[in-house]
Amino acid sequence: SLLTSAALAEAGRRAVEAGAAAVLVNCTPARVTERYVGALRDVLPAAIPVGAYANAGAADEGVGWTAAPGPGASAYADLASAWRRAGASLIGACCGTGPAHVEALARSLRC
């Protein structure tokens, strides 16, 4: 990835200083998104929501793109649960995901 978690955390901190009400990680590969969420959570005030909507990663990772919708969606939802534990409260899906992924998120993250 071209953007390090430290660089994203710094950008998030500056965004909040400029008035951002939330900071989200967008279009990072799903398997590495947790570290970006954690880096943001480490530097942002607790009152600022952090979120993530990741892409499916490489096609051969089995999370999206050409992966079977059921297993791929389940893998994505499992990864999203780790983002939630890292401090994300706004969670969605991006490139390489589809309706099955969003449905799996809704089922697994339901409070």
C-alpha cells in the first residue's frame, strides 16, 4: 500500500482539526484495513467516529471479485468484525464486493 497507517492517522488528525466530524478508511484491501482503523483510533478523540469500507483485495484472496458470494461475503464480514473491535463504528463495502457482502455485514454486525 502506498499510504502507511501512520500517514493516514496524521491525515485523519488534521482533518478533525479542520472540522471533520468523522474519519473513514476507504478502498484499502479488506485484509489490511484493521491496522488503518487502529491507527486512526489511536490518535483521534473518542468522540470522533472512525469507519471503514474496504475493497475485496486481490482477486485470489477469496473475499470478493470473482469469489463465490457466500464464502467471500462471510470472509469480508469476519474481517469487518475485526475493524469493529479496532474501533470502527461506521462500516460498509467498496470495490470487489456486492450485495451478498453487505447482507453478511448487516447480519454479523447487528447489535
